[in-house]
Amino acid sequence: MTLLTLRDTSWPQGSMGLPNTTQNDHISAGLPDGSPLLVAPADHDLTVVVPAFNEERRLPWTLSHLASFLDDWGVDYRVLVADDGSDDRTAGMTRGLGPRFSSLRISPHGGKGRAVRTAMLRGTGRVLAFTDADLPFRLEALRRGYDWIRHGQCRVVFGARDVAGAENLAPRRLSRRVATFAFRQIVSRLVSREVTDTQCGLKLFERRAALEIFGRATIDGFAFDAEVVLLTHRLDLPFARVPVTLVNEFTSTLSLRRNALPMLWDVLRLRLHERARQAIPDPHFVFAAETEAPRRKAAA
């Protein structure tokens, strides 16, 4: 049984109407290997995680574009580059950009899923998001999803390329279009009939939802997105899908030849594992405030 301990606070409203925490509100998350993780209190509104592997050429433009958009928006933000054991200067691309930008080097190279999971468990925004290093989508979807979470309409937002309002302004190779269609069909049958575009590289989470999901996630590779969707369903977290506008599709680290079969196997393994766990109760959550009162009374 995985144990995730959260401090139960009254969630007073912080800046921009989001839940706030105090310096003592640390959250201890039970990880898949059983080891505890002490999570620092939330101290800003939005953390944007950018997973990256050998992206020193693309990141300067990406980080500049993010800074421009987020500064104009006026949200209190941080950008965290999750460097997945790169061989180049990816980890140093945030130097000189100011205190809002930082890098988390994860070594050795272990996969996009592990990089995102590690960064999401360490981000300190009240809302956490991740997007791809080439910023394939217009960032207006990021703001829209943030507003939905901020106003309590949902706890998780999935970017979607297959819903009304989504646009594709970038040419896509035929092989990738075919592979995307096939993967969506498989996912719709094995993972979710509601969230069919699991691989869209834009997702947002209310912080506690992020801890609940990524504290249980196990997939290190590209199929981690499907696991995130599956866990969102399993935890019965309210979610929404935001239409995105695809504006570019630069060369991706995802290789159809190398990654297609491992991704399919991961999804199949997820489904088999989920079926095996159907009779097992959900992981138990203990809020610290529920256990501290009896301890204080006993001590008195």
C-alpha cells in the first residue's frame, strides 16, 4: 500500500485566488519504491516544467518565448527545465535568466516520464504544468487551463488536439499522423474513452492532484502520459480537456521506430496491472492534521 501524507489546511486563498500554504505545510509523498519525499510548501502560482534531452539549440527560443508570454500575463511563475541526462549544455540554458528560471539535472538519462515525474514532485507552484521543449502549442491554452483550475472548475486539465476548437497549423508527416491515429484508437480501448489524445504535450494540475498522480506514477518512457490519464480516472479527479492549436512540430526525440513498440507494451501493461488491482482498495490518504491532534492531546 502506497501512503501519501498531506497536511490538512483550511486552504486560505492566496494570490490570484489560489489556495495558499504556510511554511510548515510540508507534504510527504509515498513514492512507488516506498521512499518518502518531503515536498516544500507552495510559494508561487504556476510552475511550468519543460522536460528536455539534448535541447541546447531549441531551449533559448523556448525559454525566451515562455518568459515573454508569462511576463505579459502577470502570473507569479517559475519555469523548471527537467534535464533528462543530456550530453550537451541543456542544463545550463537557464543561467542568466533570473530567479524564475532553473534547471533540474536528472542523471543518467532515464526517459521523459521520469524527468516529468521528478520535476512535478519538486515544483512548488499552486498549479503545475508541463509542456514540450519545442512549445508545439500556442500558450493561450496554458492560461485557459490555469484559469479553470484556479476557479475550481477541475483539478486536472489535458491539452487536446481532437476536440472542438483545436487547430492544426503545422504540417505533419503522414507516418506520424497514421501512428497518432492508431495509438489513439488503442488508448481509447485500453486506457480512456474520454481522454483519447493522451500524448498531447500540455497538461496542468492543481498541486495536490499532481502529488497524488505523480506520487504513484511508474512509467519512465513516452507512454507516461497514458498512465497520468489512467491515474486521474482511478483517483476520480475532476478533469477537463482544453483545445490546443498546434503551431509547429519540430524534430522530436520520439522515434516511431524505436519507441512505438515499447509505448504499446507500456500501455498494455498498464491495463493488465489496472485489472489486477481492481479488487484492491485505493491507496490510503492520511491527513497530518487528523493525526497531530491526538498526539498533542496525549502529550498534554
